[in-house]
Amino acid sequence: VVGASAQAQGNNDENLARLLSNEKTRQGAVAKIRDQGSGKIPLLLSWVRKPPAEADKFGLYIGLADAFGQLRAKEGIPFLIQNISMQRWLASPNVWLKTPQVIEERLPAAAALVQIGPEASRAVIRTWVRLGAEDRIAALFVVSRIKDPEARAFLSSVLGQANMERHWAEEGLK
């Protein structure tokens, strides 16, 4: 009986992964996870390490970002930072020219970090030096949207660096 129960739970988990990875069923799966609370976080984290074979990995990652954001799961912060510039739909080259609401809709991991709040902002700042150019823009977006008072020195430093780069780029163009 115990073995049958574990197998049924495994099948339910695999079904949840499939629902989470499918754009058409994702919202319902995220709502189900949110309603169950933090109890599903260990399962979600296991999918970060080893996605179920039955689930579309890219779709699952979007669903995981949505779920971590809805749960405000601090445990998901490393995964979210790793996928901070992942876009929900085909990449749009001008995503940064959109409104903040559109950017959050298109970048599920960035949106989830914003939902998690100051602890996510501090984690993003700690990883700054390891981020690539596209991820840095997403990171700045996240930190600026959270508005953690502890981020002011970081943001001032980034702004100073950008101003210096702009100055020397303009000098080179003269």
C-alpha cells in the first residue's frame, strides 16, 4: 500500500511538472502550487537540479520562476538569478524599451525576484560581478524595482561607472 501511494504521488508530481511546463496550463498549476503553500518548495527545487523527463525544460523553468515568485520562495533565489534574463516568449530585442509591467511579464525570473523582495535584491547585488551584460541589465531592473534602501550605494556605484563609460565613449566619438 505504501509503495502504491508513493507511485501515485510520483505520478501526481510528474503531471504537475507537465502542467507547469505547458503555457496553456501553467497558470492553473502555479495557482495549485501557491494554494498548497511552501510544502512544494523542495519538489520545485529538485526540478531545478533534475527536470522530469516528461516536462519541457524551458517551459518548466518559466513555470518554476512563476511559482517561486508566487510563493515568495527565498530558496529559489539562486535559480532565479541564474535565469534572470530568461524571456517567457521568443526573445524581443527591445524588451528594455517597454514599461516595467511589460518587462516583468516577459522576464519571469526577474519578476519573481521582485516579488521576493529585499533578500532577492541583496543576492542579486552579491552576484553582480559574475553576470553578463544582458543579465546585468535585468539585475539592475530587479534591484531598482525592489527599492531596498540598502541598494542605494550599489546603484550609485553602477551609475557612476556608466557615466564614466559614457564620457570616454563620447570622447572617442569626437
